[in-house]
Amino acid sequence: MHAVTSSRGPRNGRRSAGFSLVELMIAITAGLIIMAAALAFVMSSMKSNGDYVLSTRLTQELRNTLDLVTRDLRRAGYDEASLSGASSGRVSPFSRIMLCDIGGNCVGGATAPTPPLTCVVYAYDRNAGQPGQLDVDNGEVRAVRRQSVDSAGRSNIGVIEYAVSTATHKPGCGDDGPDYTVFPLSCNATTNWCPLSDPTKLDITGFTIEDHSTNTGGVRLRDLVVKMVGRPAGTTEYSRGVEARIRVRSDCYDSSLTNCTLSP
């Protein structure tokens, strides 16, 4: 007879076994650490990307606002009848550019302004008006300034304002501004000051106008530097600044140059 053999191993052989409880806990802990690190990396990347988008948008908003100011100031002093005025010795009222501080004290005024200068009043000839004449009712006197206002439940929010003259009023740096407690925002019906920047989105923390003009032989060559600093409304985490150097195209011709700094 053939001997019967068993396919099973020896009784004292070691059987296959799974993870022990200690090993399983170590594996879970290591996995959680790796997952936490990966999650932290993803969250950090998302925050950095969000900050970059907000920073880019902030810079773009500041540049758009500054660009509007720059383009308008570059036209300051334009006189459609400048050639005839020069031949007759007439001093153009459009050549005047008045710079003021936050309190409304202006260069050439009774009280000297204290830097920084945050408001500018200027003028230029426009269509539908009389060439060479200052037509206030034709919106030929303009002004730009920074104001600190209370808006959307926040206090001391910086905003850039813009004003255009009408038949009843010529804008001044010390005039009242719009009502920022009522939305949508609108211009001040009496003083004609209007919001140029949105205080619910942008807080203009700094706005200065530096006069780098030079006088040469009875001519004042206009050169202004406008600087603007802002941050997203409601946060102090970061801010951005932009600036522009403006070569005003119209120079001021005056024998004493005293008229160049008066209000148009």
C-alpha cells in the first residue's frame, strides 16, 4: 500500500498574518501626516493665488484711476485762441493750475498750503464754448482731490473725487463732497463733486501732487508728479502704489508768473 501524505505543513509552522494594531495605528498616523502636509500645501497655493489675483486687481484699479487723472491733467491749460492771445499779450486764464492741501489752503492763496498737496484745480478750452474765454457753464473748470469719508459701515476710507464746473458753481478744494451713506453713489448737486473711485472696493490711503515746474524767461514749464497708494477696502493686509509724471502740454506765459498758480 502507498503511504498517505498530508499537503498541510507542520503544525508548528507560522501562519500568514495581517497588520497588528500597533502597525495599523502607525500607518494611519503616517497617512494623516502626509495628508495634512498635502492639504496645507494646497491651501497655501490657493491663498497665494488668491492674493496674487487681488493684488493684480488692486494695481489695475489704481492704474485706471490714475490714468483718468493723468489724461485730464495733461490737457490742463489748453487755449483754443492761444496764438491770437500770444500776439496780443493776453494772459490765458486756462494756464493757471492751483494746488491745495487737504484743508483747502492753496499755493498763491492767503494761507500757504501744508504738504502733502492733495487737490488740484485747472481748466481747458472745450467745444461749444468761446475760444480763449473761460466758460464756467461749459464745464471748463475741473478739479481732482482725495477725501477721507465714511462709507459702507467703515470710517476714514480714502476716495478720489472729481468735479466739473456748471453755470451755478466753480469747484473749489474745500467744497462739500458726495453723500457716501446712500447707494448708488451720486454727485453732490450743489458743489458738483463726484466719486471717481469706489470706496466699497478701494481705499485710497495716499494721493499727492508734486509740482516740479520750472520758470524760464517768463515761461512756466509745467511738470507734475502724481502719486497714489491704495488697498482693498476693509483690509490692511497689503497695499500698492502707482505714480505718473505729467508734462502738462500748455505752458504758462506771464511776465511775473504770479498768475500761473492762481485758480482758473
